[in-house]
Amino acid sequence: MSAECRLQYMTPVPDAGARAATEIAVRDWLETQARIAGYWRDLLVDRNGDLALIEALDAHERFLQMAAIGQDLASQA
């Protein structure tokens, strides 16, 4: 069997259903991570935590939320 034939057998066949399911799972994961970042930010706020750390978590939460819905933060600025 030639190298080209072997390569054809190893190349995954695109599956729109699998791609969509994976993207949904990733977006769910991003939303979860955004909630976790928000939780830690809120704890820091409640305990008068470091402002720079609070701002970093706030920015990270926004970034994760925008990624989860498929929007670019640069377009929001």
C-alpha cells in the first residue's frame, strides 16, 4: 500500500454533528470557568482583596463569557 493510500485512511472524516457537539461542550466549559472566575472575584471583593487581582479576575470572567458566546472582545472595545 502506498503512503498516499495509508494517509487517506488515517485522515479523519469531517463530521458536522461531532464538531457541533464538541463546540457546545467547549462553550459550556467556558461558561463554567467564567462563573468560577466571578466567584473568586466576589470573594475577594467581600474581603477587601487586592484591587489588581479583582480587576484581573473581572477581565478574565468577561473574556471567558465572550469566548463562550463566540464574540471577540476587541470588537466590543
